[in-house]
Amino acid sequence: MMDMPAPSLDDMLCFAVYSANHAFNRVYKPMLDRLGLTYPQFLAMMCLWQQDGQTVGQIGDRLFLESSTLTPLLKRLEAQGLLTRRRDHTDERVVRLHLTPAGLAMRDSLPELQACILEASGMTLEGMGDLTRQVAALRDHLRLPA
Amino acid sequence: MMDMPAPSLDDMLCFAVYSANHAFNRVYKPMLDRLGLTYPQFLAMMCLWQQDGQTVGQIGDRLFLESSTLTPLLKRLEAQGLLTRRRDHTDERVVRLHLTPAGLAMRDSLPELQACILEASGMTLEGMGDLTRQVAALRDHLRLPA
DNA sequence: ATCATATAAATCGTGCGCGATATGGTCGCA
DNA sequence: TGCGACCATATCGCGCACGATTTATATGAT
């Protein structure tokens, strides 16, 4: 029987994804620094720009994050004056998030941000859309129960 | 002039990569738990399985990580008895990493690990190789100086 | 009405990841 | 010989991310 050759890091999809994620982080950082956001905070803001008034759990479902990650992150956004956190009147277990005017206004920086990312990626819009779908499909398959 | 439509999270390559990375982490976790490794620790071990005796800086170049990340991680691997950290005799600034027999033996788990990942990804080997190259090319382009 | 179960967030401890800085070693050049 | 520039690693503080647990609220069965 032939053994499979031991794969090197460069052949491993998981490492490509791991290192590409870090590379994105580094590209975003200087731009987000000027907004006073971290990258995960930016993703949470994206959720709320898309739909205001979501709960912590809904943001978690969207971003695939636990409340143990989100609660402190959202408190920091609240401390920055970008959103409010209030218990829902009809279900006191739930915390609803609402953008402040400052939080909403920050959305205006999005187009420029997107343009920078597109340029840094060195891809076309179509190429990005295509790769996005492939990677999202991989993610969704990995998330299936074993 | 028409504005670009504000993209949602699902259209963003950065989020696809971010969430796919977390999804990989979650797939690896139960398997790595049995080895007593974290995912970044596993990546460091991959480097050393490929070439023993590398320096901290070489591992950092390979994984795109800083010494501030690697030093504590490598100390934990040393504490587990998987490798040794020794200053180089000819250049005392440099720390060289050498696998112990236990660290080397752990490599035997690799093939099974790879097989599990392949299955969890729901892809063919060719499909994985193809996507790996696309994502690595993206990473390398993002790493170019602006 | 009561109590068991379930659910949503929050809290805690550990490890990763970075930027800024510190420490100590090397090398070239006066 | 000694000093200044550079270099490799280590340390520190902050924020993310998780699993395990806790707290508070809601729901359902009897």
C-alpha cells in the first residue's frame, strides 16, 4: 500500500483560510482604526446596519459567535456611543440592540472601505463574488453535524 | 450616478473567510483535544514536522505570526514535552526548536486528521487543492504593501 | 398555582493575536 | 576597543473566541 504523502502547510485549505483571514484583518486594521472599531466590532455593526433592533442571539446566529464573545464586544460599542442595549419589554431575557445616530452615520464609510478591500484583493468583483460563494459553501458544509 | 448597493455580510469575501476559519477551528477542536493541542499549536507542529530545528522567526515567517504570539505558544508546547527551546550556540539571539520523540510521534495522527477534514469539507481532493490555491493567492495579494 | 424544563445573556478562565516596548546579542566601523 | 545600528526574542496590555457555568426569565405540564 502506498501512503499518502504528508501534506505540507501550503497544501492545506485550513491554513490558507487561516492565513487569509489574518491578512484581511491586517488590511482592515488601519482603516477601522480611524473609525475606532475592531474587525469583529465592524462585523457586528454590519449586522445592525442591515437590520436595526436585533437581539444578541440574532447577531450571534449571523456571525456564528457565542454570547460570551458578543456581550463584552457589544458593551464596548455601547461605551463608544454607537448603540444601545435594552431588555425587550415583552421578553425580559432578550437584549435588543439599537444604533445611535453616531452608529448609523458610520455606515457612510462603508463604500470607501469596500473599494479599498476590492483593490487590495487584486480581484474583480465577479471573481470576489465567485470565491465568496465557494468559501461560504465550504463553511456551511463544515458546520453540518458530523 | 448610481450608488453601489450596500453589500450584506453574505456578499463579503472577508466574512466568508472569517466564518470559514472559525468553522475549521470547530471541526478540528474535538480531534485536537485528544492530542492536547490547540489549532495554532497544531500549525506550529506542522512546521516542525516538515523541518525540525527551525527558529522562532522561521516559524513566524511560515505562519505569518509575531514572536509575541509564538513565544507563549511554544512555551506551552515545551511544557507539554513536545519540543525543546534552546538558544543557538553560534548566535545567542536565536531560539531553535527541536521536536522531542513525543512531538515527533504525534505526526502519526496526521493522516487520520486529514481524512476527517476532507470528509467534513464535502469536497474532492482536487476541489480542495483548487480552492486552496485561490485562497492562498488572495492572501498573498492582500499581503502586498499598499 | 407550582414546579421542572428550557431559553437568553452574562460571567469566568484559558489561549490566541497584535502593537508597543524591553532585553540582550551581533556586527560594522571609527 | 568600543559604540551605534540592527536584529531576534520576550514581555505587557488589550480585545477576541470558546466551553463551562450562572442568573434571570419564560413556558408547559400537571
